[in-house]
Amino acid sequence: MKKICETVGFLVFVQGVTGLLHEWLDWFRFFNLVQRLPFVADYSLFVSIVLLVAGAAVMIASDSIKE
């Protein structure tokens, strides 16, 4: 369970980073899922920041899970 939480947290963190890179530098057009969701496309910068923070929080919280 700990590895699953770490993996999910890492994937969410990476989506946040790629969203920010896409907003600032126009990179990662195909890997960014935030741009593909029509209901959050207008707020992609804020959603990317939330994903980045949530991914980091899940990875930190996964350390408290005992095997």
C-alpha cells in the first residue's frame, strides 16, 4: 500500500510540474492532462499548483503508512 501511495503521489506531482511547464514555457503538450479536461482548462495554472502540492503531500503522507 505504501508503494501505491508513493506512485500515485509521484504521478500527481509530475502532472502538476508538467502543467506549470506547459503554462510558462509551452512544453509538454501531449503529457499534460490538465489541458485536456474542458472544465479546468480556464484555471490550468491554479490546478497545476494544486496538483503539485497534493502530490507532494501524498508522497510525504505515505511515509507514515506501515508495511
